[in-house]
Amino acid sequence: QAAPESSPGVAAVHRMGLGPIQRAAMVVKCLQIALTMGLCMPSGGQDVSDACRSPEDTQLPCSRMKDVVADGVPLEGEAAALLQHGIRGSGRLGGGLGGGAGRQAAERLGWLTAGLPFKEAAVIRSPFTLTMSTVQLCAPGRGKSGEETCWFTRAYGAQNADTEIAVSVPGPTILVKPGETLDITLQNDLRWPDPECGALNLGFCRANTTNLHTHGLHVSAQYNFQDDVFVHVMPGEHHTYKIDLPAYHMGGTHWYHPHSHHSAAVQAGGGSFGAIIVEDPKGALPKEFEDMEEKVVMISLIDGSLIINANGVFGQPLLERMAMGHLWRSHGRSVNFPDIAVLVNGLYKPKMTIEDNNKWYRFRIVYGTVELVLSIFPWFSKHSTCEMQLLAKDGVYLHEAPRFVDRLYFAPGNRVDIAIRCKCVGKPPCSSHLVSAARRPEATPDETRAEVNRDLDAFEKLGEAEHHRAAAPGTGPLAGIEEATCEQDLLHFHIRAPAAAHHTVSLPLFAVHRPCNLVDLRRVPVPPPNQGRIELMNPIDFRFQYAHQLTGGEAQGWQMKSMNEGPLARLNVGEVYQWYLRGPEGSENDRNGISIHPFHMHVNHFQIVSLEDLGGDSNFYKVGDWADTLMHGSGQAMIKSQTDAFIGSQIFHCHLLDHEDTGMMAHFKVGGKEGAWWHAARLIDPKCYRDLHGVGFKILHHPFHLKVQPRFVLSKPGSNCHAACADHGGCQGRLPLGTGEEFHSVLRTMGVACSSVTESADEHAPSMLHGGACVQRKAAAATGHCGTIAKGVIRFCRCGGM
């Protein structure tokens, strides 16, 4: 009710510099949220300005709200009509408006039972029926009344000839082998009503229409019985999928969830998901890994908030309301508990018993969520130590594994496979934890052991506290991203004496034989017709743009409001493509791209060929690694990918699924002959395979991965270092250049003659300006950002990977 000129919302709209149509659409979104949260009570067909009928029905008259948000932002013509007639109500839903500060104090998360024994989801093999239904979740009583709160959410059950699995969160784990067919009948047992989106299509609707996406599988999306997200299964209907895995499919960890446009977030975020394990063929891994005891760790969230927090995250009850669904309600009203809990296999801080004495375990970790990020590390206990070795990311083995990491990073949709072992400092038993937090307690050189112990004791309270949202990660590759980090103790380890003697195992370094669609592309030159730029737009503008060149040129795109939108580009099957992921070129948000939106691509994985080092822990993200979902604090990345075997639509989207539902999704159309593949893969890796007969591994006695000695490469005029270094091991930005003599040595090595040399703090330095004048970065400064572009300027790019 603040005066219009002092309204933060109005000021924010002014700062965005939006056009009148965009401003009106933004106001419409705000009003829709207000309506769904019970601020106004429109009757059928009633305009918002007439909706508020009595003081008890509203906290702020809708007409006054419209005046507040629109004042000082003149709207006329089509924009005014959009605002005037765009919002229609369908009855009051109740509830109230809160803010980010509404999160309760840490001690309030007593309603979930912590410390239950760790257990994995039931497993099932094809053929089977996967049922989308509802399951009741209950929170024990809290507050003075002590009354239990129960609500229903969507989840999966399954059955086949041998097994019947009850509806649960998470759903069953699907086991499949390379070359097999996933024969899944999806039965939608959800009920009508299932409201349509309406003329404005503000993002969330058809809450009970569903389908199935096998996230991470290299399978066809062409036909409606394959992994086709254009299929819609209405309430009461069923659809049979027959998803053929190629015989050369790499073993790996993946997951499944609904992907029906405009209801993906409300369904997947509410509990409809499960793991998919593509089993490694016999002999694909060294015995030490093949015989390792495995644990499937499915991490998810319960976000029961009826508010939008300071980071713009929608809680599940709010998403349910906005989609006009009927779940996440208790006693006729939407649930609204301000706590957010991270669950492991549907359990809150479960306890896993593991053995001491250097026993290794393989954890297959899936982050099956639609919001927030994780930064996971073993809790540095006074009584135990744990070690993690990275094996695979997003279901693809590293080019050489294992790789030591002390922290794991997850955006929604990511998977990580690790080998992990823990041991007691003294005699067992002892305990440890896996924790997600923006920063970890570190011992400083001048701290005494007692002071270190006090730090650890304070940090241990995280295990007793509720999850809360951090403002942002403190260091590392997720520093500066917009999505907040979950902070919670995730998994307790009870470390006991071994049942049998284990020898100290030093895990061998190995390289798996690779299928031809996953050979190393780092040194593969990509012709200009196969290069392009994918721009991830600003948070208020949920869409992609595409340009047919890495830098420069006009990028075009649109919101995907329906599944009838055309492709952003047409590709050929069986070729290699190179794409530059970034924010909109030439704007102040050019480096926001993947720091705001986790980029996910269907059908084909992509290889990271340039990614800026942000300092801190950079051992998790490496140039050369593969992914299907990428979020990084630098905001930009250069990637390469094969369009292998499958024609049809290749979907890509933001994996904050409320963004995707709102329209931040697009697709390429891949044409050609089904089954075609890039035969030059055999020139890069003669042992790459297209059937099961090629699987295997090689023990490495020393690291064999592609070694690119750091070197300087000249960019094209007006281009940047991501493009220049894409075939040379990636850009090494933000690294000290050294002394002036080192700079002159670089010039001599490259054979560059400068008409003059000056110092500058400009981000494009070191570089060559018009007329041959060279600019050296100031001695104390780092080299410029990899993605910096200056018109006509040739950049000296330090390449060589991370």
C-alpha cells in the first residue's frame, strides 16, 4: 500500500526498461499471483477491478493494486487492453501473501522424522505399467494444537507380472541394459478437472495431464512411442512407450519425470520422479569398480511454501494454485509450511550404515528437483574422514577416472557417480555426514585444535537445523549464480567395524572404451555452418534466442508457449555441432546465461570445450567432461555435440521447470536418414564402438588425457576467447599473466609486432587494438573474461583448459 513512487515493484519495472507489452504482461503475472493467493475474490467472468467485495475477502483492492503497479508506467493500446481484460478469476482459494523472510527459525523443522534407516526405492524391469497417481504425505503435529497436517501430491507406482510397487516418492528405480527396449505403459490415474491455460497462457495449467521423459537417455524423440515430450496423456488415459536403447549406449545413471508442457514443474517438483540405471555390461569396468557395492541416492525437495521467496522460487502449493490444480491442500486450504526439506530417497536425514577399513562404495546420486542447487561435501568430523573419487557426470564416464574431488555440485537434473569411503580416526564405530552448504568450515593456520573443534561443533548444528536458503554460494564454480544453495545435513553415516577384513585399496586409474557418439571432440574443428550461439535470456524474459554464428549476427527466438512452435534451427543427423551458451550478446546481462538458467538438452549429451575458471574448487568442472545439464557461475560455456543416429526434434530448455513451463524451451529439428552417425569418430578413437562388442577399459599407469600445454591464441577481430580456445583446450580466463617481460615473450612466440604497448584494466586485455597498438593487462590484474567482446579488437587468449 506504499505510494506509487516509492513502490519497489514500480521502481523495478522502471529499471528493467521493458516495452509496454512486456510491462503489461509482467503486471498480469503479478495479478495472477495475487489472485491465486486469495488477495481478491473474482467470480466467474468478473474483471479484476470488480473482484473485491468486502474487507474480509481482500487485503488490498485489486483496482488499487493495479494502480500501484502500473502507475508511472503508461500503458495504452494493446498493452492497456491486455492488462484490462487479461485476468479472469475462478473463485477464491484462500491463503495469504508472504515474503522471503517468512521462513521459520531453524528449530521449527521438527515435523519430519530424522535419522530413519536409509533405504533405496524398489526396482523394476521392463515391461511394466507406470501409474501416475496421488499419495498422501503427512507432517506430524506442530505448534500448540499438535494437529497432523496431511496433503496429497502426485507420484508414481508400478507393476508388472512379478512385482507391484505402491505409489511413493520417489518412484521405482528402472533397471535396463544397453540394447534393450523400455516397454512402459504410462497409466494416468489423475482426475478431472484439468483446466486449460486460457488465452494468456501464463505458464501453469493442465496440472493433471502428463507424459514421460527419460532424462539423460540417448534415445529417439521422433515417434510418439519413444521419448517424445510432445505426447500428452489426459486424465484417465494411458500411453505405451517403447523406448529403444542403442546397443552402444554407455552404462550410466539417469532419471525419469513428467515433461508435459505447463505442468512439468507442478508434477516433477511434487514427487513424480525416479531413477534409471543403465547397467554396465560385464567387463566394461575394472574389477575394483565392477564389484563395488552400489547405493542409489535420489535427492529431492519438499517445498511446502505458499510464497515466492527472495530468489523468485515458487513453492509447490503456490505452483499448484497457479496451475489451478486441486492437490497440496489440507482441510480445504492450501498447505503452507515455511520449511524446505531436502530428502534422500524420500527420507529426511536418513542414517546409512557403512563399513570402516577402506571399503569403497559407489554412490549413484540423482538431484531430481526443479529448483535450487546443491554443494555437497563430507562433513569434516573430529572422529572420521571420508574421501570421494569422481567417476561419471550426467551418466557419462570421465575420459580418465577416478578423479579426486572434495565437493560435488548439482543443478536441478544433474547426476554424479562417485566412489566414496569413510574411516574412523580411532576405533569404530563413529559417524560422519554428507552436507550441502555454500561454504565449509576450514581450519586456518593460526587456529588451535580446540578452536577448530568449536568451529566443527557449530557447523554440526546444521545437522539439527532446518534447511534454509543461502544468499549464494561463497566460492567455486557456482559462485554468483542466481539460484540459491540448499543448506542441510543430507545423509548420516554410521561407520562400523567391517564384517570381513578389507585390504587398503588404491583405486586404479582407467579409461573406458567409448561409444562413437561420445569420443573426445576437443580438437575437432567444426565448420562455420555447424556453429551457433544459444542465448539464454534474462529472468523476466523466459525464452531462448539462436544465431547461426558464435559471435555477432542477429539472434532470434521466442517463448515456447505451446508445443506447436517451430524449431530455432535445422540440423543434420550424423554431424558435429559447436554451440556457445551465454546471455544475450551486447547487453549488460551477456554473462548471465547459465548462471541463471541450468541448460538441459535432450537426446544427445554435449562436451564442454571451454569454461571459465572462477577459482576455488575447479576440480569438479573440467574442460572435456560431458553433460546434459549445465549451470555455472561464469554464465557462459562453449560446447560440442554430435547429432547421433536420431532425427526429429531435439528439445533444450531451462531445467528450473517453472521457467520451462513459462516458455523457456526450444528445439532443433534434426533431419536426414535415421541411424546415420559421424564416421570420423573412428579417426579420433579407433576403438570407439557401435555395439556391445566394443566395451572394455584400459588401465592407465599415468594420466593419458589430452594434454594441451597452455598457449596464447589470437582471436578473430571482434570475437572472444571462448571461440578462439574451443579447439585448444578451453579458455583460461582470470589467471595472472605475469610480468611485462612475460607479455613480450608471448608476443615474440606468436610473432606479433605491436606498434606500441600500454597497460589497461579493460576486460578485453591483453589485446591488439586498431592500428596495431597492443594493450597489456595491468601486472596485478588477471587476464580478462573469456567471453568479453570488443568491436574490432583482437584478443590474446590463454588456452589450455582448466
